[in-house]
Amino acid sequence: MTNEYQSAVLAFPSANPATMASAMYDKLCYHTDAWDVAQDLTNGIANIVVIDTRSFEHYCAGHIPGAISLPHKEMTPERLAELDTTLIYIAYCDGIGCNGSTKGAWKLASAGLQVKELLGGLDFWRRDQHPIQTGEQMGSFESAETVACGC
């Protein structure tokens, strides 16, 4: 009996380690995840600002505590010029299937601001059981009992 199965994984060779390390480093420069953001908010890291790029109505229905509402559709050059260029902005939206955070990150970066996109958006934030703030107030992130990431 001959095994004619061809590996889907091995159909394309892996990159050499240096190339792979560089690509993964680049990926981490573009994105962050809910766990890392929650850790930074818990530890009071002042150099990041979380931006909810969805509509204000969606923001009020539930957002990351401490996030500001700045819908991507309202990111005008004038509004973005008001932001601090020394900070790192974390753009998020609902999650997979929504590109509001991508549009917001593009506008922020195009305005000369440093930005990362939150992988999975609010969907992954909730999946990781981090707290949600409702209403118009930003709120603040309180270190709540959360399930360990396991990463």
C-alpha cells in the first residue's frame, strides 16, 4: 500500500530562520492582542492609547475600558493633528469581519502617528474574558480576575 498523500504543510518550504524571525518581528510591530493590551492597561502603561474605531453608538453599547471613541469615519486630518505623536495608538473594531480598525490604523499611520491594530478586536477581547465598559464614559481598566492566556 503506497501512501500518496502529499503534505499540505510541507508543500511550501519554511523560511530560513533569520527570514522567519524578521517576518514575525514585523508582524508584532503591526499587531497586538487582547492579552498584551490588557496587561499594559493593568500595569498603567501610559504610552498607549486604545481607540475604538466603531461608531459612537457601538462604543456606548460596549467598549474596552479606557478606550477613546474615534470612529474611523471621523478621522479627519484636523482631528488627527490633535493627537500626541509620542504615543502608540491601538486601533480596534468589532473583530474579524470588520475592517474599521484597519481603516482607522491606516488613517492614523497616514497622519504620522504610531499605531498597532488589535487582533480580533472586541470579539477576541470578550473571548479572553476581559471587562467591558458601557455608556459614554471611557471608564478605566481595573485588573479583574481573568483567565490566564496560556501563551
